Amino acid sequence: MIFLCERVAVVGAGSWGTVLANVLVTNGKKVKIWSRRQNQVDELNQRHTNEAYLPHVELSKKIEASTNLEDVLLGSEVVLLAVPTKAMRTVSHEVGLLIKKMKLKVIIVHASKGLELETHKRISEIISEEVSFENVQGVVALSGPSHAEEVAKHDITLITAASSNLQAAKIIQQIFMNSYFRVYTNSDIIGVEFGAAFKNIIALGAGALDGLGYGDDAKAALMTRGLAEIARLGIALGADPLTFIGLSGVGDLIVTCTSSHSRNWRAGRQLGEGAQVVDVVNNMGMVIEGLTTVQAAYELAKEKKIEMPITEAIYRVVYQDEKMKKAISDLMTREGKSEEETFQWNTYQK
């Protein structure tokens, strides 16, 4: 199947949106990127850099930037949304109004990893509520083990394009894939989006272990047991169990829990070193999705009666001012469990 996509609109000029725009330009696509900030647009157009998000990275001169969203969307066949979860509904609404006005028929792909705090909805659900069906060929989640800093250097990266519309996922695979950026398709968008969101919680814990001086044994234990509880909740919410052993599950979990590129890992490390949550947020200067996702996951687990001890422990640290060492001690002194019992994921399927 060949899809002759010429123009892609990238909405959001953070690190990931900027790097994905660069991938698309490398692949011969005409790309315009949108930002609300004029100074950022001027930097992208004139200096071909985005120093606040991607220090020391030179971007393609072919990337055009604008603060005019309608201008960015004009003539586009694919719209990539790369904004924080908390901004997704507002931005999707703006995009939806404009593509309806311009009578476009687009594929929307998002590259965000989180859940809406008040509703607990996934990103694709938010987009589907805010953009008219008549203007959309499909909604695709682009997710997996990927750091913008490494993709910018053309390091080998493998990710997933997930959609209930497999044809739309294949189109996104086609336009993004190249010699250093490989894309697999997946029809389980529920599992891909939940895996992407929940792994940020475990990454907070992994960073905290590092900040407290724990070694590799502790980190391996956290990731393994973290994957078990991520899968339990995801499956209870309609995900395919196999998705959690794929790129957007264990793959994304590994990279986020082991790399200093990860904001969530860095935030967790500061918490482990004794910093207050408010100071961690101020120090980071960028969105830390895990801090809000842990609340959504905690509430969903209570609603579905799913046991998630690691998530609950991190929730208490973030929202109830519990000390990290106490949270770890409580986890380690819980009643003994059977590993076989806790991995019986079929129990949680609808």
C-alpha cells in the first residue's frame, strides 16, 4: 500500500514534536510545526535549533515553524499532535475546529504519553471527542522506547504505530520509517496508550531507587513487578496482554526506567534524594507526566479493584508527603505472595 503523503502538520514544538518533524523532513515530507511562542518559532526558522528542548542539536533547514495554527494545518494530510496530556483536549479542540472549517480529511497521530486527570481518558479518546469524525481517517498512537535526544542523533530507534484502524497505522508506519527509525504496527491502541502512560509511574520509582543509592537488584525487581501491575490494570481496562511484552510495554518501561534522558526518572531521582515534589517540578522546567498519571492510575485501580502496590506507594509519596524510604519499607514488608498468582492476567480480562 502506497500513501502519497506530501504535507504533515506538527502541533507542538517540544523535544519530541521537533525531533519527529526532523524525521519526517529527512523522509522527504514537507513539514510545518506550530508553537504558541513567537521566540521559539523565530529560533526554529532562523537558527534551525530548539535549544530549550534539544540543546546542541542542529535541525533541518527545511522545517518551517509558525504561531498560526491554520497556516500550519493548511494542505496537510497527516496531523501530528505532540503536546502534553494536560493541553491535549484544548489543542485537539482548536485543531478540530480548523480542519472542519478547511474541510480537511486527515489522519491524526499523537505522540503523547499520559491520561487525562479528571476523566482518566486515553489520548485517542480525547482526540475522538474533540475532532469531528467526518474530518478524520483514523487516530494513531505513536509510542515506544524512544528518547528525542537519541533520535536526533539518528541512533537506532524502534517504536509502534497503534490504531483500531490498521490501515491508518500502516500509513503512519510508511511515512515515518527509515534506516534509523523503524515503526511496527499494532491494532491494540488501548494497550499501547495505557502502557505508555503507566510506565512513567514506574520510572519515578526507578529514579528514586537510584537517588537513594540502591543497586541493580532493586531496579530489576521494580521494573519486573511494575510491569506486572501495569499489565493487570491495563488488561482490566481492555488491553491485550501481549501488548505489554512489546515495544510500548516492556520496551518503553526499560528505556524510561534506566536513562537519565527520562524526565520521570530524573524527577524520581530528586525525590529519592529528598527533594519536595514542588521543587522537583520547578527544577525540571518541563512536564513530568508520571506525577499526574500516578493519580489517574491510583483512582482507576481503586475503581477496578486492582492491586497496584508500587503505584499506591508512589502516590503516597507524591500526594500524601510520605517519605520514599518508608514507602519502600512498606512494600518490602508486605505479606508474602505467589508470583504465579500475581501473573494470572486472564483474571483481569473483561
